[in-house]
Amino acid sequence: MVGINNYRNAIEKIILEYSQFQPDYEESEVQTVFDDKNNHYEINVLGWDGYKRIYGRVLHLDIKNGKIWIQHDGTKDGVADDLVELGVPKEDIVLAFHPPYKRKYTGFAEN
């Protein structure tokens, strides 16, 4: 297992890279969440599209039990392979947005 600080650094790099995108809505912003105390990391988009409120989570990652759990991945290509490229072993990445019974078919950790 790679150290938790290495995982935090990999997550931070990914969050900062993906948070550079600009939403299509005029009155919107991208917010990042780096909670190292609870090992919780997010990218959120919020704002307005005319009279419609915009709020959504683009990416949500946690570090639990020594592994990176991808709780939600709204990116175009997914961030799991980006984590692997940054040195995180596949057996330490859980695609938590898949139900537990399907995870064994993903090539990544089950839990």
C-alpha cells in the first residue's frame, strides 16, 4: 500500500486539474473541497442558469481503510486511470459508484 499522504497528493493533483473546467452557465462557479482531517475531497458546481438553480457534484473521492473510494465520478473519461498513472495501485482504488456485487468485474478493488 502506498502512503496516505501520497494518495492525498494524487487526489489533490486530480481535483486541481479537473476543477479548471468552466461550466456552461454564466453565473456559476466551481468549488473544491479538501478535507484532510476526514479524507474527503470533492468538486462541486453551483450557480444560476437564468432562474434555475444549479448545484451538482462533479467528483467525490474519499480515503477509507487505506484505499481511495471514488464515490461519484461525473468526469468525461473517469479519474480511476488518472490515479493509476499517478502511482496508485488498482487494488487500492474502489469504484464505489458501482454496486458491491459488480465491483469484482471492474479490475479495481472490491472494497
